[in-house]
Amino acid sequence: MSNLQLLWFFLIGLLFSGFFFLEGFDFGVGMAVQSLAKNELEKDQIVETIGPVWDGNEVWLLTAGGAMFASFPYWYASLFSGYYLILLIILVGLIIRGVSFEFRHKVPVEEKQRWNWALSIGSFLVPFFFGLMFISLIQGMPLDADGNMSARFSDYFNLFSLVGGVAMVLLTYLHGLNYISLKTDGAIRTRARQYAQKLYLVLYLGLVAFALLLFFKTDFFELHLIPTLALVVAIVVLTAVAHLSILKEAEMTAFLASGLSLVAVVALLFQGLFPRVMISSISSQYDLLIESASSSPYTLSIMSIVALTLVPFVLAYTVWTYYIFRKRIKLPVIGTEEHHAG
């Protein structure tokens, strides 16, 4: 296994980490539109918190998929063909969520509710099915010697994968609530903190179930005991830090801790997979390895040069965007009166 192969395995994990940290709170905010807000003004206030950034955050997912296609084409082929329907549902969720931002601001007030529901449902579908996909992946799927997957319904939907999907929804929802409390003022800010305080108690139970199932359903503890244990502890500690911070109204700390807990989840999954990218439940001889799934050294070299050149600009633009839109959103939201008057 070469250094470039290791580098690109790490970079793909980093891109998914960035996606769940940044897009994770977008999903949480989207779900909160129907579950947290009490009226249309509050819904507009919530949506306004992510209005300038949500589409930029999605770029991390596109980049992760593109990087996987170019650096690990065999991984990409097996994953996208084996999880075709799951990824199609994720795509539908992203589409209905994306169009809802535009339509809810253009339709008459009496028709906004359907697009509010589209936003919340799309924001739920994406993290749930991503959690389900990644957890079923680490349990092992029926992958044959040619990298073809012939999975049954129970391979995708089982106790562990469903727990993983629900846990991802809870993590992103809480991340969104922490972001709302950080970015808003007034009643919605207080309500977001109150919801988060209660839901963290539910999340603790979910994390216990997740850790137990990880122990019994995967080989992570057997192959990578120390890093797996360290990352499980890190997830629990970061969750506790976020909970205590929201109780103390330390909103930035709560937001960073909830985001880093999502990063720790991605790190846990990727280190457990290593040195594999796909685990075969038929035979370990059919596992798809980093070494055998990657592109040629020349392709990886060219990609590395391009990445090192462009990534600093992308990161700089991201930081600049969040700095420009750093102020809290208050009621009435800018443009809301004009919209209602129209």
C-alpha cells in the first residue's frame, strides 16, 4: 500500500467529515422548521440561518463522491451499484430539500406549508439513509470475488443499521438545534436550547445501543481495539460537552462539540474499515482493499497536485462566507414583510 493510497483514503474520510460537520447542521435546521417553529415568521427565521450557506455545504458531498470516483474507482463502482436504491433516496431527499428553499419564498403564504414539509422530510431522509448505508457497510455486505453485491432487504435494513440511521438523525438534529441557538435571537433561540437539553438524554441511550451493536456486529474492536475504543469514548465525551455547554448557554462550544462528534463518527467508521474499503460477508478473501481498489500512481499523483492547489482556496472561501454571515438572525426576518405583503 503506497503513501498516495493512504493519503486519498484519508482525504475521502476528511471530505465526508467536512460534509457531516457543515451539512449536518443544515439537515438539523431543515428538520427544525416543522418541529421547532410555531409560526411562519419563525420558520422564515430558521431558514434564514442557513440560506447563504446550505448549497455551499453540499459541495463537500459532491467532492467526496468525485474524489472516490477518481482515486478508488473499484470502491466507487461496488458502493454505488450495491447501494443504488439507497443513494437514489438520498438524492431525492437532497433534491426536494433544495427546491423547497426556492419555492417556499415564491409561492403564496397559504401554499408554503407543503414546501416546509418538503424541507423537513428531505432533511430527515438524507442523514437517516446515510447512517443506514454506512452502518450496513461496516457490518459486511454479500460482495463476491468480482466486487458485485447481491444484497437482500435484511442486509440493508437490520437492527444495527436502523439504530445507525436514527442515531445520525439525532446527531444532525441536535447539531442543527445548537446552530439555531447560536445564530438566532428571541423565542426560537430559547426553544432550541430547551429541545436540545431533552434530546441529549435520548441520544445517550442511542449511543449506548450503538456501542454495544458495534462490539457484537463488527470486527472493529477485534482488529483496531485502541483507536476504536478511543473514538467511541471521544463521541460520548463530545456529546457530554455539547450537552453541558447548551445547559450553560455556551452556544459556540455546544455547536463545535456536536459537529466534532459527527466528525468522530466518520473517523470511527473509516479507521474500522482500514485497510479495507468494502467488507464482504461471504468471505474475507473477497474484501475490497485500499491497495486493490485504487487508481494508478500517476492518477493519484496528478489528483494530489490539483487538491493541494485548490483546497486552500475552497477553505478560505468557506471561512470568508461564514464570517460575512456571522450575525444573528432576528425577527422580523429581512424581506419577510415584503413577501407576506405580496
